[in-house]
Amino acid sequence: MRRFGRNSLELRTAQKACACEATIAGITETENNCTKMKLKKMHLFTPGPVAIPKHILALGAEQPPYNRTPEFSEFTKDILVGLENIFQTQGSVALLTASGTAAMEATILNLVDSSDKVLVINGGTFGERWCDLCAVHSVSFEQIKLGAGHDLDLRHLQQTLSKDSFTALLINAHETSTGHLYDIESIGKVAREHDLLFVVDAISTIGADPFFLDKWHVDVAILSSQKALALPPGLSFVGLGNRALVRLAGMKPKTLYLNLQNYLTNQERGQLPYTPAIGLLVQLHQRLKDIESIGVMNLCHEHKHRAVLFRDAIKDLPFHEMPERPSSALTALVCDAMNASELVRELREHYGTEATPSGGELKDKVFRISHMGAQNDADIEELIVSLKAIVRGNA
């Protein structure tokens, strides 16, 4: 056995390593204890983050590979093919390490400017976000403001578009704050009739509800990792149809990190312009393979099955659905006889289940149950038992 000299570099290095390991072990034990005290394991019925499949979680615990290699370039290209399938497009998809709001902002920064006149469909919190982004970036806009859970009247849309020279239409396919799903296929036809750039925040609908970027005349669509893809938060994607790609090529960049053309150029060689969340890309790659094996439409059918199972089981409870046209991603329920925030609190504290109240004026009236992520029928049945117990306790 090799022995270290008393004053050798090897001995000092070994001593430091031992001390470091002991320190890390102590810190890890302390952190684990703190985590156990503060973060109980909960059943997630929230609209992001969602419950993640165990084999995907396991990948997140592995050492991320180095990304500036030919092998990782091929790996990234494989991901991009999978994303094009998810968006149902022959166009391109920009892959961002960022939140969904950053992808929305990237769309504004890269595809509209001060010469545009934008119409925003504002049916809630995330419709309002489009308005906020336009205001921050000095983009002229008007809005059709809808009541919570109300559908868009296509005749009203036609009339509004006929009164002014709009160049773009911005909408959320699924207004997550109310559970309402817009008829993007029909709206896309209207947008194309008026030759508008049609931009759709599809963050919480793709994978849960059918969505076809090319077929439905969508020019730009946005998706995030923590919704129906059932991945951790941290990635977002901007799907671009051919018309959007032509427009993008003629725009002057107004941002460095969110320069979509820069992403697309680098992606041609299988790389991203800045260090991405490599571990999340590994999980994304596997998740896209999983979805490819079952089919995107079958993934949507799974969400619909869970939504119908849940909605049928609560028909006798003192709730009613808020949206006129619900998504399969979640169910938004108006509490007829109790406080929605209090119900969510009881689910968390007494049944180990996380649901989500709506925000603003709706926070005490509406709560939301997500059907996204790693759920099965038994999970839903357990949730229903909990809801029935809470209703009985508050009768």
C-alpha cells in the first residue's frame, strides 16, 4: 500500500478531502432534516408543477453530461424532432431554459414591434399577462376583455378586427386561471382571413388537449415543461410556423438571451447559444420518447379520461364548473357553499393533497384540480373521498 509522507501534498489533499466529506455529510444531514420539517410529500393536483413519473425523477438525480460534444448535439437534435411532434408542426421549435412567461416575452421581443397593432384576448390572469408584456415593450394593443370562464364570440372578434388595422392576435389557448379552453381552430381561421400573426400561449393545453400548430393556422405557440409534459419547471419552447420564421428573419434583435433566431441558428448544429439546464434536457429527451411510444393524441385521451372521471364523481357535491368550454388539463370549480381557499387549506393540512385556488377576486370562490402529470384512477378516487369528507365536515 502506498503511504503518504507526513508533510506531502498528497497527505494534505487527503486530509482536506476527508474534512470536506465530513462537512458535506453534516450539511446534507442538516438540509435533509430541514426539508423534512418544512416540505411534506404531498399529492399534487396543481396545474404546475405536477406529479412527475418516477423514471423521469430518477434521471434528474444523475450526473448531467457535458454538452459541447458531438454526441450531445445529436441528443439535442433528437429532442427537437420530438418537440416538433408535440407541436404538430413542420416549422421549428426554439428551446429555452426559462419560464413560460419568458417564452411569451421572447415572442413579443422577436416578432412584434412599435409598428404593429395587436389585439389581445383577455379572459383572465394569463390573458392579462399578454397585455402587461405589450405595455412594458411599448407595443400598441387593444383587448377583448371577457368575464371569467366565458367563451370568445367569433362574431364579436370579426367585428373588432374589421374596425382597425390589427397586425397580430394574441391569446391563451387555455386560460389556466379559469380552466377555459378557447376554440383555437376556429379562431385561427379568422386570424388567417385577416392575415394576422396568430400567437397562442398553449402552455397548459398542449399534451392535455388536441393542438395542431400548422393545421390550425397558428403562427407561434408556446409551451412549458411543468404542465402536460410532466417535467420539472425550467424549460419553455416556442413553436414557429413558416410564416413566423419568415417574419423572424426580417426582425432586428432587441434582446440577447431571448434572441430566437440565435437559438434556431445554433440548434441547426445541435447546440444552444447559452448553457442550458442539461439535467432537464435529459429528462425531456426521455419524456418525449415516452410520448412518442404512446402517441400525442393518446396522451390527450389520458387527460380527458381523468377529467371526465373526476367531474362525473363530484356532480352531487356543492360545486359547479366555471368555464363554458373546459380543458382536460384541469377542472375549475366554483364553491357554492364554502370558502374555496379554506377548502384548499383543509386538503393540504388534513389530507396531504395540494390543489390550487384561483387568484384575485376569485380566490375564495374558485379552486382548481389539475389532471396533468403522473396520476391514476386510484389517486383521483382518493381525492374525491377527501373532498366528500371536507364537504360533510362543513355541512
